[in-house]
Amino acid sequence: MTSHTPPQTGAYDIVEAAGMPVGSGNMKPHYDERLANEDLAPLRKQNWSSYNIFAFWMSDVHSVGGYVTAGSLFALGLQSWQVLIALVVGIVIVQYFANLVAKPSQKTGVPYPVVNRAIFGIRGANIPAIIRGLIAIAWYGVQTFLAAESLNIVFLKFVPGSAALLDVSFLGLSALGWISYGILWVAQFLLFWNGMEVIRRFIDFAGPAVYLVMIALAIYLVSQAGIQNISFSLSTKELDFWSSIPVMCGAVALVVAYFSGPMLNFGDFARYGKSFEAVKRGNFWGLPINFLFFSLLTVITASATVPVFGELITDPIKTVEAIDGWFAILLGGLTFVTATVGINIVANFISPAFDFSNVAPKKISWRAGGMIAAVGSVFLTPWNWYANDAAIHYTLGLLGALIGPLFGILIAGYYVVAHQRIKTDAMFTMDVHGPYWYKDGFNPNAMKALLVAGIPAVFFGVFPKLFADMGLFNIAWISDYSWFIGCGLGYASFVFFERRDPQVPDFSGEVVGLSDGSTHGAASTVASEPPAISVEVPVVADAEVPATQKATPTP
């Protein structure tokens, strides 16, 4: 077997672990360069607090898309109290699943695509990475376009001459749109290029800033409407109690589906957590608590638009535009730009950065992976297909339907089959005798489970609408549950195949170099592992656990 030794790193090496100091990725002499760089290697330091995780979810929730999604539930015929219940139930489900997917990455210190090597195989892990990366590219373009729409409003209000640029268009987008899109594309590029620590500081600021403006917007609209004129019966439909139950269930499914992308690759962020307990606390405050308050603001603001503007407005950009005051437009426009940039960075930039780097670590760094997503998003011209419901349904619906199976297989593999035991070093070797090589680098059980779960998930996610559009029969409601169908089938089929023909090792009774789900994080087991190539940054374990503590099997 040919030995592939990763390149030596030094004090001025440009290859840094996700923008953190040189040496933060615990690169080791025996790591294969086809699988490892300092972006993907286990972290030496895990220093994100509960607040950092909380702020991550604030950036993910406080977006134009989140606002519109919450507001759109009124159109289903639900009353405001029913909308709130659906939102809270949906987000509690998201919290539970986010905790599940966070643990393997926090315990090993590696991102989502690397964890998949233990389940899908060293080479097979590229399949979920590419699927998630493609979804992120598409939505990265859409979110940048939505932020550009907010910036357009600011330009039109303060630079009246810019209206003439609306009459000139190229590839379906006005000249003003191109200017706004370009400004935001460059701004996001600069933010991303400065690394994970700068991104952490940005999202720490962005979430609270958006909250302040949303609270101010709600107070202003309620004061204009008069609190006595605020009605929470906004739906144009009237559903009785029993008729509303399936609609509420569909709304819950919609919330889970909306967060399914960030939820799948949440390990990319959880790996930085000080401890799994810190991640769980951050998820609690960032999801049910944060989302409940956000939902209340959404409902109150949407309710107030009816008496103030004479119509229900669920898009915050249009709400700010309707106010027509220069201060409101400036503050609101820039705030929603900030909010959209926040969700774009955390949900659609960092994910493909790790995903594409995982495919070819030697050639694609974390930054290069992110730039692939940014450049690819422009070529997709998202403004052309975002307004086309059919295009969104049949393209993103196809890819999005696979998120559920990928999630189910990962959770089944880590918790049920591997019993939370992973050999971190083994995920960075191409040795055909390695525990995660399986068959030619692919776990056949994971491949079969992906087919068994993916085909029905895609069918139920895409074809019911096609049948309805053709006038055959209408079972479009089942598409709302494609994530749950895919997740359940992925979980069950992978467990079934593994019990018939076991492939994933559980390393029962082994200790050295093993993450067994009970240690406090990647740094706490590093003392028992081979030394890293870079020694500029010392190995530091979580303060709660001595650095010399060894991993012990779960009782």
C-alpha cells in the first residue's frame, strides 16, 4: 500500500482549520492526504459556548424566509393560536433531531461529511456530501437574491435615479438587481473568507440585532393600528376543529422540512461546542424558546398589517416598504439584509464548504468549497426559477426529498448500529483493511438503504403534485411528509440490512483512540492518540475533564 502523507504545516501555512489558527485541525502523520486537510481533521480546541449555538439558531430563524414561512400558515385556514401550536410542536421536533445529529460531530470534532465516513464508507460519504452541497448552492443563490431585494428598496428610497436601472435587465435581472446582488455576494464572500471565528462573531451580533428591529416594527404597527383593532382571526377560510387537525399536522411537517437542511449538517457547527451539554443548552434556547418568541412577533406583526394597510402582509420586506418612512426603510432594509446574510452563511455557505472539501481535501480547501457554492449560485440565476413554483418543486423537491433518508441512515448508524462508538483516526485512512473501508470504500447496506428510502421519498415528494396538475387525483398533502417518510424508511431499512449482514463495527471493549459518546469532546481523548504534525497550538482539553483522561466504553 502506498503511503500518502499530508503536507507539513507551519506557522504561515494558508491551510487553516475553518479559519481558525494554524494547527487547530489535529493533522497526524498517518492521515491520508486524499481524506484530510486541517479543515476536516478533528479540532484541537472546541470553544463555542451555549450562547454561540443559540446565536447560530437566531441567525437561522430570523430570516425573510422564516418570517414568510410562519406567516404563510395563516393561508391554510388556521387561527393564530393554531399557528403558534404548529410552530412550537414543529420546532421541538427540530430540537430533538438537532441534538441527535450534533453528538457524533461534537464528540469527534469533525464535520458532518467526515462523520458519514463511518456509516457510508470512506468513499460512500461523498454521496450525502454532494447531495447536501447541491441543495445549499441553490438556496444560497435564492437567499442572496432575497437580500438583494431588500437592498433594492434602500436604493430606490435614497437614490431616486436608481429607478432607471430597473428598466435595464440582463439574464432576467435588472441592472439595479445585479448591483445589489453583487454587493451582497462580495460582502458574504469577505465574511466567509475571514473564517469561522469571524462568522461566529457575526452571527452573535446578527440575531439580536434582527430581534430589536422586529420588536420595534411590531410596536410601531400595533401603535398605528390600535391594540383594540388587532385580530388573531386572519384566515379567509373557516375550518372546524376536526378539519383543522390534519392541516395543523401539515404545518408541523412544513416547519420540520424548512429546517431539514441546517438540521442535517448541524454537526458542522456542533463540532465547535465546548461540550455536548453546551450544545444542547444552545439548542434549547435557540429553538423552542427563540422560535416561540419569533413566532409571537410574526403573528402580532402580521395581524397589525390588516388594520394599518388594509391587507394581510406576511413578507417583512413588503411590510417595511409599505411604511414608506425613510428611517423605517433604511433600518428595516439593512436589518433584513443582515438577517438573510446570516442564514445564508450558516445554512448555505459553510455546509457546501465542508461537503466539497470532503470530496477532494488535497485540492479543495474549506474556503475553496465555499467559493464553489458562491460561484455556482450565480450560474443558476436563482431570480429566474425562484418565482417558478414548478421549478422549485421538481428540482429542489427532488434533492430535498433525499435529506430525510440521509438523516435517518446517519442516526441509525451512529446510535443503533455503532452504539455511538467511532474510531476517529480510522475515518482518515484509505487502508483497504480499515474498519470503514467496507467494500471498495462503500458500505453496501447504506447504499441499499438510501435506495429503499430515497425512491419512495422522492416519489411522495415530487409526483403527487404532478398527478394533481395532470388532473388525475389529488394526494398532494402527502408531499408535506416526504421528510418523515424518507427519514423513517432510511432508519428502519439501514438497521434491517445491518442486522442481516453487519458491516459497521461497534468496537465493543476497545478504548484507545475511540469516541464512545461518553467523553466530553475531541480534545479530551487526544492524549491517547498519535501526535499531530503541527505543534504550534498545544492540545487543550475541556476544562471540565483532565487532558489525560482516556475514553471508556459506554456501560
